Amino acid sequence: MSKKPTLSFWQIWNVSFGFLGVQFGFALQNANVSRILSNLGADLNNISLFWLAAPIMGLIVQPIVGSASDRTWNRLGRRFPYILGGALVSIAAMFFMPNASIVTSVMPPLIFGAMMLALMDGSFNVTFQPFRSLVSDMLPEEQKNVGYSIQSFLINAGAVLGSVLPYVLTNWLGVSNVAPDGEVPNSVIWSFYIGGAVLISSVLVTIFTTKEYSPEQMKEFAETKDVEAEVQTKEGFWSVLKNAPKIMWQLAVVQFFAWFALYLMWAYCTSGVAQHYWGTAPEDSNSQAFNEAGNWVGIIFGAYGLFAALYSLLMPKLIKMFSRKVVYAASLAAGGLGFISMVLFKDPNMLIVSMIGIGIAWAAILALPFAILSNAIPQKKTGIYMGIFNFTVSVPQIMSGLLGGFILKHAFDNNAIYILALSGVSMILGGIFAMTIKDNVK
């Protein structure tokens, strides 16, 4: 039994570089989908229901892709066939979603837009899930904290670029930021085109600069927990789930509160900011003020991505000083305070301050649960366990989507800014439960 080679910084960087492009696409989706759906005619109370397409696709796709990639080996490799295939489908979906109005003669653009959202998110997940497993495959245990931190940095660098792109196109390059009723502004359409190009380019960098370990090499690298799992390789899904390590369920509780909050932010931030800071009405979805708010949401989403990228570089040092669960808990609490501050401020420029806390939480959410889990699961089943773990991302988002519109209407009288305060409470609860995780690794 041999040990995985220690990788250089740039080797780790290249393994994770494709995350930049995938998150570029995710950032465009997160910052602009509610705006696109509103432009196409979606009612505010139904926005969260349209967003359900994303977590449902993740719930279905990630365990299947994770399990399949564990058992795959061909000329492209183990994880790369899924990474490349997902990227190619993503490009098609990113082209069609903001152009949903072209199908008016065939079906309502809103329905087509929702279908493209499902396809886009599903293909993002096909690419994203094997990338997480690839990092675990390639890195020795002592480099995983650093590896997941670099991954978090690249994810957030992509998020910054994707989030601010519509604003840059509008305010720096003069691309139109308004469109007729039922259509999407050119600033958003061109952002999605550029996002598709960045996605495939970054994925190809990883594929051409990284060589996956062969099945024979992976056997040589097998750890004790992998050898013990060898006899169970062909066990069914429910058996795998039953034998999941206890720490996965502890993480699941934390994940529930964190992702419940994030989903509400992505679904309602544009409406909340437009109402609270630009004075728009709940039914106003295609005015200049609403689209200005939409561009500003892109900027603040880029800001939390930037803060997350910077914080991800600091996390390894904080983990050495304290522990992973303490850093995780404190980061989520910072995110909760950031959300709550969005309700208290009156100047939209102050939302940049709110994004510091949210960025800190986002960096931790992207890196720490996976770093903690990767030390507790057999290497041979990394893909399927990472896929199953995605349930802890998808299920809270589904719950948030089902309840979000009801809460907005009946508890907050369609005042969407208060949904963000609810997100803050949920994030703080996640931080409290993070302290219960039994993680024995610094």
C-alpha cells in the first residue's frame, strides 16, 4: 500500500481550476434567474417554486453521477467524462434560457425558461459533483484542507466574475439593461453567452493539465477504510446510506439551516433589494428601477464572492489555530448577522458590508463540510457518498422553495426584505448546530 504523491500548489490549482467556470455559470444563475423569470412574467409569490427545478435536479443527478463516476474508467478517465459532458450541456442551456422568448409560437416563454433552468442546473451538477470527487481522488489526506480551500477560492473567483458581469456590460460597455415586456435585457443575454465560454475553457484547463490516477494506482493508494469497504462494493444504495458515517448526519443538520437560508436569498434578494432600497412595488418586475436593483444585486453577489475568496485563503490558518467545526460555526454566525443587517440598512451601498458576513459563511459552506466528510468515508465510495451528501444541499432548498412563497405572502405581506432576515436566523441556527459535529481532525 503506497501513499498518494504530494502535489505542488499549481497542480492543486489545476485540479480545481474548472470550478471557476462552473461557479461562473452558477453565479449568473443565482443572481439573474429570478430577474429573468420576472421579466418573462413570473409572479413574485411563485418565484421560489420555479427555483425548485435547481435542487430537484441536484437531488436526482448528483447521487447517480457520483455512483457512476466511481465505476467509470475510459480514455478520458474516471471523473472527466462527466465533467466534460455536463459542461457541454450547460453551454446549450445557458444560451437558451435568456432567449426563452424565441419559442413564443411553440410554448409560453416562462415555461420554456423554467425548463432551461432545470436543464442548466442539472448539467452544472453533472459537472460539479465529479469535480468534488476529483479533488478527493487526487490529494493525500494532509493536503485536503488546502485543496478544498483553493477550490473555495476558485469557486468564489468565478462567482465574482459571473455576478458583476451584467453590471459591467451595462455601465462600462453600454449594453442595454432594459427590454420589452416578456423579454430579457441584452446585458443578461450576453452575460450568459460569456459565461458559457468561460465554463468550457476552465474545464478544459483541468482536463488537459491533470492526469487522473488509474484504477490500479487507486488500489495502491487505498487506505484502511477503503480496504474494509472493498467487500461492500456492490451493496445497494440503501445499504450504502444505512452504513453512512454518523458525522454525515451531523453535517446534514447544519447543511439544512445553511442551504435553507441561501435558497431564500437567491430567490428573493432581487425583489427584496428592489422594494427596500429602490421603492418598487411587489408586482413591478420590468421597470428601470427593478432592473437597476437587479444589476446591483449582481454587484453585491460579486462582493460576497470576493469576500469568500479572500476568506478561503485565511481558513487553513484559522483551522490550525482553532478547529474545523469552530471555524465552521463562527462563519455561519457571521453569515446570519450579514443577512439581518440587510434589513437594517437604508443605503444600498451599505449592502457591501452585509456581504462580508455572507461571504465568510459561503466560503465555509463550500469547503468545510466536504473536507470534514472526506476524512470519514472510504476512497472507493467517494463519488456515491458525495452524491448522497448532496441531499443535504437539495432537500433544504426544496423545503425553502415550497415554503418561501407562503411565508412571504402570509407572514411578511409580500415584503421580500424580511425573507432575508429569516435567512439570517436560519444561518445562525446552523452555526449553533455546527458546534455539535464530532470532528477529530484539525
